Amino acid sequence: MIFWSSFPFVRLVIPFGVGIFIGVNFSLELTPIIIITFIALSLCLLLLHFFNQSFKANYLTGIVITCLFCLLGACYSSIHNEAATRGLNSAPTSTTWLGQVKSVERKQGEVKSIVLQIQKFKNDGLWENGNFKLLAYNKDSLFDVRVGDIISGEGKLRPIMAPQNPAQFNYRLFLKNKNIYLTTFEDGFVKVKSSNSLVHYAERARSSIIQIYRKLQVEEENLAVLVALTLGDKSYIDFELRKQYAGAGAMHILAVSGLHVGIIFLIFNFLLSKMPDALVFRILRTCILLFVIWAFAFLAGFSPSVQRAGWMFSFVILSKLLKRNSNVLNSIAVSAFLLLLIDPNNLFQVGFQLSYSAVIGIVLIHPVIYKLLYFPNWFFDKIWSLLVVSLAAQIATLPYTLAYFHQFPNYFLLANLLVIPLAFGIVSGAVIITSLFFLFGTDFFLTNILDLLLTALNGVIVFITELPGAMTEGVWLNDLSIIFVIGTVSSFVVFMYYRSFRAL
């Protein structure tokens, strides 16, 4: 049974997210007077409720709080996006600009494009301040550029084209959700200042780890998967291999997420499990685990999925320090709220939606289905649990899988049954081998085992994709159909918990 009173942050983040959706998609004339008046009335009603016990308004109070957070979400997203596009409309078509590198897109280790936060641009010969993003490509070759570098360039700023064909991927909408509206093609850039930021050092650390993999002579195709699994960098994976992983329903293991953070947590939690239970040792264990988790998230590039996992495991670790049971749904809601505060447009990122829907599905659906069968044998019980986890995640992400990718992997249960244990072994092995190399300058021949696991993983993927009917393709849903599928999944969850035939 689910009681809403047990999930206060869930009750707040949902209207906040609805408000962000409204603020981004609809032009609301919310003047400061309207906002201040509504907030003042809301606070007065809440104070009246809390200080006057005879004033029975539980439902009314809930409605007011919901509306208040919806309004806050709409206002916050509008203010954030307005600040993130300052100077965009006044920037001339052809100009000289100065900007900071925010992200770098690589392929096979070479820079292909960069996203810049434009700080200044020339307009009629005078420098103006700006704060908008620019996607920059280089016609020939980009020099070695890092996140945080300040660079300058000169050229035409072009608006991003809308889709030209029916059912074509809407690249303009994809970039709009990242607050990118302009692109440029340059012959050359000038590096004004190199970065000394933590992100810069994280990139250098990733490069060093990749060099270690190369020194240990990991096979090239295996290297691409290993870098994606451990560092979240999929730039080394070619199109064919990426297509095979997607066809097997195993693409999620190549994006560093809760699975990978969970493996790191389990490894170090096991290593620290023998520490005494005294308060000073609990604090030390907590600090070490938090450092390890966020160091791994940092190396993996702070994607929304790894941030979500990092925050969730952080709350679990802190609850263990305080010897309190953590509420997983509240932890998920808090992490989502923090990510939306950092950037409201995270709500519209495919990875954000998939990662949150998957983990919520696992938390809600897994316990109910898992109890349907009981296996006294430990091995078969773990297999059953793994299958239920895969099924729960697939049910929860079904609307988004169909909406964004227009396909469905029919053998996802078989794929996850084989792939997840292999991924666990690979990530664990990579941690051990890298640590040994740093400490002793050798891997003690353990790389051969790691290579075998990677070869087995790629072999499983090829085997599954070659099975007859491995993929259902060509599924196209309109907006109303997507809402219907989301409603169907939600009704299924309600039915499981309340046995309500009304939900069916």
C-alpha cells in the first residue's frame, strides 16, 4: 500500500516539474504583482491552517501547496531560460565572439564539435555582453580543446534548421532543450586562456585511464566498450556496435548510471564493511564512500543519470550513518529536484526521463512481482530477482522507448540476464586492474580475464541481435498515444498495489 504522506518530496517535485513544463511551452504573462500576491495569499492560508487547529483545510492546503510549487516551477524555468539566452536576439549574423567551452563532442578521441557559452560578441564594432550557447563545428580540424577553455572565433551564426521530412529526428527541438539556438562552422579558433577547472583535470584523468587501458593492450573493439562502461565516454563506439547494443536492449549499460554507481558502491562498501561500528568509524566510512561515489560521477562526466544515482546513494549512505531507513522514492525526488534547480531543461532530456522512469519502475514494480514466486535456492532466487528488475525497468520506460526510438527489443529479458552480470564483472575488474597499475605498475595478468569478459559481452550482444524477431521496429506514436501509454503503465502500478479493477 502506498501512502502519499510518506513521500513529501514526491508531492513537491511533481507540481514543480509540471510548472517547468508550462513555463517552457506556454507564454505566461506572470507579472511580479501577480506572483507576489499569490505567494502572499498562499502563505497566509498555510499559516492560518498551522496555527489554528480548528481550521480544517487539509485538502485545501494540499491544493494551495501544489499550485504554489507549480507557479514556482513556471517562474523559475522562465527566469532561468531568459538568463540563459541573454544577448541571443541582438547578436548579428556575422560576428566575432568570445566564449567558454562547456562541453566537447569527440569521435575516436578527436574533437568534432564544442558547445560554447558566449560571453562577449561584436555588434557594429562594439563588444556586447552575452550569455547564450553556441554549437561550433570546425570545417577542417579542431585543436585540442578542453572544457573550461576560453576561445575566440569569427564567422556566421546560423539558426538550427527544423526537420525537413516527416518523422525526421527533430534536432532543433533537441538542441532547444539544451538552450542552444545557433550553430557556426569555423576554419579556426584562437585559444585565449586554458582552463584550470576541476572539469579540466577530470578530463585529463579520463585520458590517463584510457592510456592505461591501451598500455594493458585491451583489444580495440573491447576498449571502446570498456571506456563507455567505466567512464561514460561512448565516442569510441562505432555506429554498427552501437546499433547492436540498441537492438539487444542493452544500450543502458553503455551509459554510466545507477547500475555502475551501484557496482562501485558495493565494491567499496564490502571493503569497508569490517570497520568497527563506533561513531568515528561510521563517519570515516561515510566520507570515504561519498568521496568514491562522487569521484566516479566526476570521471563519468556528471551526466543526469550518474548525478541521479550519486544523489540517491548519497542519501542511502547518510541514512546508514544516522542508522535510519531511507525512503528510496523520497531520495529519488530530492535528487530530481536538485537537478531541476541546476537546470530546469533537464526535465526534457531523454536520458533524464529514461533514468528516472527506470529507477521509479524498479522501486515500485519489483517488490510486487518478485513476491509472486519463491525460490529457496539462492542462485535461482537471484536470477528471478534480476529478471524482475529488467521487466520492471522495461515496463516503466516503455512509453519513452516507443516515443523516442520507435522500436522495442523483444529479447530484453534474455539480454539483461546475461549482460548485467558481465557488466558487473567488467566494472569491478576495471577498478581492480587500474588500482593495481597505479600502485604497482602492473596488472598481474588480470587484463586477460577482463578482455575475455568484454569479448563475451560483445558476443552475447551479437547473438541476441541475430535471433529471429529480435527487434520490433517502425512504432510511431502521436502525443495522445504517448499519454495513453503513460496512463496505462500508471494504472497498472495502481492496480498492483490497490487491486482496484477501476484502475484496469
